[in-house]
Amino acid sequence: MVFRSSTLVAVAVLGGVLAIGVARGDDGSSGVPVNPTATGDRVIDLRPFADAGIPLANPHKGWYHHFPDNHPDKYKVADDTDLLEFPGMDHLYIRLAWSYLEPREGEFHWEVIDRLIEKWVGHGLGISFRISCKETSTDRIEQQFATPQWVMQAGAKGGFYRKGQATGPDGPWEPVFDDPVFLEKLNLFLRAFAARYDGQPWLRYVDIGSIGDWGEGHTSSGSHRQYGFDQRKTHVDLHCKYFRKSPLVISDDFVYCVADPEERRRMHQYVVDRGIAYRDDSILVDYYVRAYSDAWTVRSPEYFADTWRQTPQVLELQHYGAVKDDGNWVVRQGSSADRYAPGKSGPDFFRGALGLLHATYIGYHGDAREWLDDNPELTVELLNRCGYWYFLDQVTVPATWKPGTRIKLAMVWENRGVAPAYQPFLLRLRLTGPQQQEFAVESRNQQWLPVGAANASERAYQLDLPKELLAGEYALQLKLYCPAAKRDIALALKPELRDADGYYSLGRIRVD
């Protein structure tokens, strides 16, 4: 339980730093500033023990690896340790065509992805999905017909296109995405897919990818056909219908590519109202470096501004190899970054986009070992900054601890990440001395917004000491715990403060 009274500890943003301030009581009266000297309370200053350099691999945030990436062998992991030793690797992002999973109507080949799920979940990683209905390669039948060929043979309308030009049967087949036959077959597939995977504890999110090239919501490499609000709403509704337990994510292109501005606004609001998160698929795409360098290549920051406080956002880097080839990572003379964003390098764009998107999940979109070898320090920096990143600055404890009484604790927390946590964490405290006593209270961590965001939340807690608590000297310890992940939350404190049970030592108190 969180303590509420007319004297509370609040956290306010003062010059970008969280500080103890004054809060109002439930009756609306002015609170009394906390004054440890006047009250005799003890203030434990933990700021000297902060450690911003230690990589914190915490649940519900971190890095993801694309594999497969529209092709069953794209970004295949050369050695398992490339992911298992990658700082903060959270999940595998499986982006694959529908036709691999249902090559004949009603015949589902789940083993194509199940073998990946079983392997990597067994190693402690999560999984996310995007199942596409249009690819742009023809090197395999499943690539040419990302929507299975039998859907076309059943009467679904579509055509073979490359870059707006009809090609004949040698090109990629693109369905008409609002064709009734196509939608009927897609509906049945999604029903079966969700029945198998929705709500699995390892499933991070399902990415709505059933319209457009690579599932991005546009047809720029295909027919150039336009789809408005009504057609796109149908695809969103199909996913919402079947995926009721797992989070949904959608590319910002899905909304932006609605041609009519009013319909686009309605589409965005529809996404917001349904609690769907956004992902940006285009960070450091060469064109966006030229067109949106002032916004760190983020084209639609206003979409993310409306959703990041409620749902975890996703950042996808342009294929890392392509960014390097374009000369936009280590900036090459004459490259787009050199001409349109002088003084900015690839890491600068990644940092800026991360902050603008408030992303919780981040992907380098390439070979894991190559990325990590090139960017070891940046990998840790971005891991910590994505999502939440907690610092415990100060703990105020009473001078007197008496058995059978209610005591009040105050804590000053900083979230130096770019987003809140979206799951509730428990605050667990432990007294170790003549006997061991443990307490668990709600931390209210979901209110801990990033430093710089509007933030004024209570940081006061109460503990009921049992009458049977023996007198003597005790070590006071603390940790955060995530019930959903069944994992502790690592804090940005020096590792030597943490014991084998995940508790951080705060100091010693005396029970009289």
C-alpha cells in the first residue's frame, strides 16, 4: 500500500533533475516539506553509488534481432552466443510471409516458426511476429506469392507488379487487399494463428502486417494502389478480433500512407483508441536522412507522441549494412548525412530517434556480431536508455522503528530512460538481523516518467511492523520485482550493493 496523508514526498522536475518537494494532502491542504533534520529521520544518499555504465538487462525492454527477415535465411544467427551474449537481447522478431505457414488451404506448417520459438524461448528470449502478405522477391515461390498462391486460385483479385508496373507471372503477386476472397482466407488464417499463439507468455507483440510491401502498409514497390480508412480498418479489426491477449503493434507507414488527410487522422485515432503501439521501420533510411534529418529521420513523431505513455513503442533501424554502405553510419564525404546533417553521425541519429520515439524495443536490423563488434559501448548505452532505466537517489527512513507500529519511508527515484514501464513492479524490502522480515508494497512505478516529462508522483510508502519483531540491529535491503516476468528489476546502482537474492543493501537500522 502507498502511504497517503497531508504530508507526502513528491517528485518534481527541477532543471531536469528529480528532487524532493511538497505534495498536497487528500484534503487539498498544503503539505509540509520533508525536513529530515527537523523530524530526526535518517536520509540515505545513494547517489554516490549510482552506476550509469553497467548494462541492465531488464524485462519488457531491450534489443531484438530480426530473424527471419522476410526470407527464411535472412540474418540467420551464425553462432548462438551472438544473441545469448548480446547485452540486453530481449526477443527474436520473426517477419515472414503467410505462404510459408499455410502453403495449402487449411494445411498449417507451424513447425517453420515453432522450431525457432522452442529454441530461443528455451534460452530465455521472447518472440514477436509480423506475417506479411506481399514481398518483393521472386527467388522462391513463397516470396513471389507471400499470400499463398491457392488464395489467387480461389478467386482473389490481384496482379504481378514491380514499382508500379505490371510484369506478368514472373513478378511478385500482390493481392487486392480489400478483396472479399482474400479477406475471407486471411480471416481464417489469423483465427488459426491466434488460437495457437495469442497470450503465450513469451509473445512480446504481434505486428499488423497484412497490407502492403513487406507488411509496411504501402505499395510503393508494387501496384501503387491506394487504400483508405475503411480498407485499413478492416485489417486492424481482424487482428483485434483474434489477438485479445497479446499486444498489437503497427508501422507508422500503415497510417501515413492513407492519402486523404482526414482519413489519415481518423486512422491514427483508431490506432490510439485501440491501444495499439507504433513502430518506426525507417530510421536512417537514406531518403529520410535527406528529408527528415532535423527529426533524426523520424517522419511521424506526432503519432508516437500520442501513444508512448500507454504502450511500448518499437524502433527499427534501416538495415545496418545498408546504412554503412550509404555512408550514413561512419559518415562518408558526399553521403546524405554529410550533405544534409553535417556534424551528425549514425549513432547520433539512433540516439535522437530513440528519444523522439520513446522506444522500449530497439533493433539494429542486421548481423548481431557485426553490430556488436562495431558498437560495443553504444549497445550498452542504448540498452539502458530504451524503455525505463531506474536510479534510486535517496531513501528517508524513520529514526525509530518500534514493533507493532506503522512506519513511513520516502524514496526519490529517477527514470533516466525514454519511456515508462508498462507493467507494475512490487517494491520488496527486507530486514535481516536477529530475525528476517520481508515486506512487499506497490511501487507505483508506472507513474515514473522519464526525466524531463511532466512528472509529480508520490514516493512515500508505509510498512506495518509485526509486534513479534525482535529488537536489535538490522540490515535494510530493497529490490523491485516484476510479477508478470517473474524477474527482479536491476537498478543503476553499483553491483557490489546487490546480493545473490537481488536485494540492494541500503544501510542499517535499529529496532527498539
